[in-house]
Amino acid sequence: MSVLFRNSQKAMNVLPSSVEALAEFVLQREGASEKEVSVLFVDDTEISELNARHLGRNGPTDVLAFPMSGEEHLNFRPEILGDVVVSAERAISYAKEHELKAENELSLYLIHGLLHLLGYDDVNETAARKMRRREKELLQEAGERGLFIRTG
């Protein structure tokens, strides 16, 4: 298993080891411990650009997932699961608005993105309920193990 982490935002100082540990935990729990993922933390400007370029949507979003599965990626190594891009500024903003910890929001966003890479989807209500249920289970277990993303 390999988790490649890059941080290009300055809104909060995220500890890379905590991001890697949470991602590894989720992959292991989902039976994908042999997979590789890259995780990128960005600001609202960068995620807005990616959102517009790849999904045709204006403005920032919390998380984007780019799976490396499907016919268009047949030339890639099969162990590469894909990329997750997380907006730290979205997490901070949402956490302040709802009186939550930004680190917990970041953890949720990472789990959500990883589940998308693993085939979960939220395009209809049934699929979204299944995905939210799994997010909640993984968040609870990660929290019990002290695996939430930390800042320093």
C-alpha cells in the first residue's frame, strides 16, 4: 500500500503522517490494502479550477476524486486506485459555520474521496445512503483509533 501526500494549501498545517495513516486505514478496511492513492490538499482557488476543468462546475467544492479505473486508464498500473483532492479551506469554513473541528471535516472529506475511488457513489438517494452509512462507520472507527487528521 502506498499513499502519496502533497499539501499545496496554507490555510492549516496538516501533519502528513496523519493523512497517510487515515488513508491506509480506510484502504485496509475496504480490502484495498494493495492499492496506491495520491492525496492532495489544496485551497479553494485550486479546487475551483479542477472542478471547472474536470466536472464543468463553477466554484469550490469540498473533495474531488479521480479514479484510475475504466477503459480510459487501461495503460496505468492496476494497483493505482486514483487521486483524491481535498479543499482545506472548505473544511475550515464548514467547520466554523457548524461549530465542528476542521480536522474532523478533513477526515470526512478524505474518507468520502477514498470511497469514491473504491466504487461508492452518491448519484442517487439509495447509493448516497449506502455511502453515508459507510463514511459514518469508518469515521467512528477511525476516531476510536485516534486516526483523524491532525494539525501541528
